[in-house]
Amino acid sequence: MPRNKKALESLHGLLIEELIARIRSGEATPTDLNVARQLLRDNSIDCAAVEGAPILKLAENLPFSDDEEEAA
């Protein structure tokens, strides 16, 4: 493995650990959350909205109503 690949893997791991720490501590800024979202997207990480999935809890708390969706 090339040396620079090891360095990039290390940086990737450090970034992930830092983002996890900030999110768990409650100190994550909107920018931190956006970086985490983009990191997941760039690495093809997604989720399905199946029963009991955390994504459903997020969706339930979004400030949108069914009436707004039907009007669009």
C-alpha cells in the first residue's frame, strides 16, 4: 500500500472519530453536521425508512405538514 494511501486512510478515520465525538457531545455545529452528511453521501452510506429506523424519528420532527405536501 502506498504511504500516502495510509496517510489518507488515517486522516479519514480521524475525521470520522472527531465528527462522532462532536455529535455525541452535542457540540456539533450545523457545519459539522453537513460535513458528516456529505461524508456519508460520498461513501455511499444511506438508510431505509423502515419501522424503528432513526431516520423516521427525524422525519416525524420536521416542521412540515401533509397539507403542505399536497399543495406543492
